[in-house]
Amino acid sequence: MINLNDPKLNDQMIQADSCYWALCNEIKLMGNTTFTLDKCQYMQVIMNDSSRFVCVMKGAQARITTVFMLRSIHCLGHGLYSKGVIYYFPSRDAVEDFSKTRFTPLINDNPCIKRLLQSTDSVFVKRVGKSFLTLKGGTATKILKGRKKDSMSVRSTPADEVIRDERDLFDDDMVQMTKDRLLDSVFKREVDLGTPTMPDFGIAKVFTLSDQKNSMIKCEGCGAYTCLVDDFPNSVKYHKSTTHVNYEPYFACIKCGKEIDPFAGEFVAKYPNREISGYHVPHLMTPHCELPLVMSRWEECQIDGSKAGAFYNSILGLPYIAAEDRLTESDVFACCGNDVMRTTISISQTAMGVDVGKAYHTVVIGEKVDDKRAKVIYLCRVKGFNAVHDIAKKYNVKSAVVDIRPYEESFNLFQKSEPYRVFGAEYKDKQREFMKTDERQGVYSLLRNQIFDKTHHWIKDGLVEIPRKCAEVDEFAKQMCNCAKVLEENEQGDRVYRYIKLGDDHYRSAMNYLWLALGDLTAWQGMAAPGFAMAGAGEWNPLTHGL
Ligand SMILES: [Zn+2]
């Protein structure tokens, strides 16, 4: 029989359970609130999850940063970790902001935390018990030529647990480096947190790999289970108000319509055997969610589709991408013709796009159909420039555009030795014009957004035919879709579109280069090339061709 009044047991509970510790000490949080589980039982479940890898995909105001900050302080203060915890924010500014507005008040307002912390001058490192809680910005600080991005702030500090907050703002190299901090630990715990942005990206990708826990609410009337998000908008019904004209929305059982308590859910895993413990915490189940407000925003989304992204991300805690911002595999397969990949030599003149990679080179061969349309006759992944040479010879390539990085020297040799026009290509994020041509070096500098837009429309408008479906075409389709257009804020605070990579996208780059290479066939065939002419002065129309 457990007696909670036993002071010894109480001490042991405080030692072992960070949530119990925070409750007993009535920890003061921002805005004069006290840590409580009222309307947020989910916090207790997440705080007490001892899995090695936890991820939380969350909507707005889910209080998850608080959960993990308190858990870290508790673990360190009670000597559970010897190597410390590193809490990563996406940037140094975000760390400073957090430290000043939330962390310092948390220490000052709570004697029980102050007692655990030794005084340090640094806003970034706090000594807790015998170990350290380090707050870091995860942004890459420099790009070394030919080497991985390395950041001073990520290197060199060992840890027992790393937490990455706002996961979508970390790039994959940076994530790997934060994992390396754990190599020397017996615990090796890691946590990913964040509001999702796009499907297959960042926190949404991690959540997909996890056991995928959603809060399920049991109806007191009929016993059926409702998931606020998966069943949205059917999980909301309306009371007819007698005094107002308005209808009052409420969360309802999807089976019988009886009102359900959004805070009474239990996490149920979709894939219980998976190693990563994943939680989905939408804004709908947080204590300050105001349903009438949520529903009026939802109605606005029905009228203005451009508002849907923000609603999905911050209210439902789900990733979202508008159809026009990313190709789908069915867009690509819709371009498949009846012809299988060509295996015999080519008589007509062809163009080639090559993406150069460490593991393999990605090659796409195409020919012109008329002044707008093109046909891909062959695509493959091969090792080394010699293999590329053999393919070019077989298919009668007269124009090639090849990635100059990362093997610039090999490219230069290839360019010199091939008996047809070979141009190098590199992407630029900042450049006034779509394309700069260095005739002497034989290099094109391309504005990344615009060249990706061109191949996006090439596929969407069905202006390029690709070979009949086969295993390699399947891979091609997958890679063509592994990038998406997102709205980002640049250093000047302007909102700009940028294509970001969601996985291997070598075939997409090879197609970008093929698009250019076909344009250069004009020199050989005297025809206007598909696409290339569009880039001519004055003809580029962002309204029809995208930004
Ligand atoms: Zn019911």
C-alpha cells in the first residue's frame, strides 16, 4: 500500500519524477501562472516518457518547451545525468531571446530551481547540480569548402541528452552533429520538438517514423473514440444558441454527437512497436484553445486557400503544402509515354543533363520534339565521368550541362575532352538575373528558384515526355518531387520563396540541367528550344511561369 503522506516516499517521488517535482514545488511560469496539469495531462505523459528518442509534433501554445526545460533541470539537479543536457534553438538570437524572457525569470521566480543552479555569468551555460545545461543556437556559422557545414556552437560539448526545438529550422547535417554529442553517453537521449511545416520534412518526417501517438477521447455516451485532429472538422458540432443568432461550436463524439472533453484524451500509438516515441499535440487540446476563434479561422480558410497552411501548422499541428508548391509522383507519371527507355544508339541529336554526386552521377538524355516540347529518351545513375562519356557517345549527345560541384577538377577534364558543347552549372540563391553565362569558363550560374520553377512547369504542363514506367522511372519520379517551394523570411525581413530539399533530388537537378542543355541544341539545329527561349529578355512572365 502506497502512503503518499510518507515523507521518505515523497522525497523519492520528487527525485524520480520531474512532473511530480514541478507540481510539488508549484513552479512559477511566465505570466504569473503556476505549473499545473489542469487541462494538460498530456504534459505529465510526455515528461515521464523515458524513451531514448522522443518527438513532439505540436501546434501553437502547447507548452512543450516548458516541459523539456523543466525535465532537464530536474534530471541535472538530481544527479541523473553526469554529462549534461544541450538544448538547441534554431539560432543564437532565439537562445538569447529565450534566456532573457523565459529562462532568467524561471530561475528568479523559483527558489527550488535557484537552489539547484550554481551562479554562472553566461546566459548560455548554467551549472545545474554537478553538470551543465547548455543553451545553443544550431545555425551553421560557416561553410567550409568541400566539407560539411560545421558550427562552433554544435561542436565539442558532450551531453547525455540533446533537445532540438523547432526542428524544421535545423538542417540534416546540423542534426547529425547534435547526435554526435551523445556518443560518449550511456543515456544517449534525444528529443525533437516543433511545429510542422511541410510533409516529409523536419518534425513531420520524424513523427512519421515514430509510433505516432494521438490523443483519443472516449465518449461517455456511446463509448466510441474520437481524435480531435484526425476527425476534424467532424469532431466539432454546433449548439444552437437561444439568445444569440450565432451557433456555439463544441467538440463532439463523431459517432453520437455528444459533447466530449478535449482534455480527457489518452495517447494511443498507431505503431506501438516503433522505437521513436512520437506525440502529436495540436493546439485543439491545449488549455487556451478557443474553439469559436478556431472555427472562424477555419471558415476563412474555406474562402481563402492561402490561409490553410498556417491553420494546419499551428492549429492542427499538421504539415501542409499547397498543390502548386510541390510536384507529386502522379504529376510525373502523367508525363510517361508509351516508349520504353531507348537502348539503341541515337541518330537524332540529343542533349544531356548530369548531376554529379559522391555515390553516383545522375544522367538524363533528351531530345526536342518541337519548339515547346521535349522527350526524355534515357535516364540512369552511373559511377564516374567515364561512364557518362560512354552514354553521351551512344546517344549522340551534342549539348551537355553538368554540375560543376563537388568535383570541379574532374568536371574541367571532362569538359575539355568531350567533342561537343559541355557547360558547367551552379545554383545561386542571390543573383539579379535568371542566368549568368561565363562563355570563357563555360559555366552557367542559375538562380535556384527560377530553374526549379521551370522544370516544375515542364512537368505540370505536360511539356516533357518521359519513358514508360519502370523501376528507374519510379526512382526518377520520387526524386523529382523531393523539393518544395516555401515562403521564408530573408535577412532583410522580406518574405521570399525558396525551394528546399526534402530528400535525394539528383534527378531533379539533372532535369534542370537538361532543360538548359536542350536550349543549347539551337546552335546545332537552328530551332527555338523548349524553355530556353522563355528566359530571353522581356519574355519571362512570373504570372504564367511562377516566381
Ligand atoms: Zn458517442
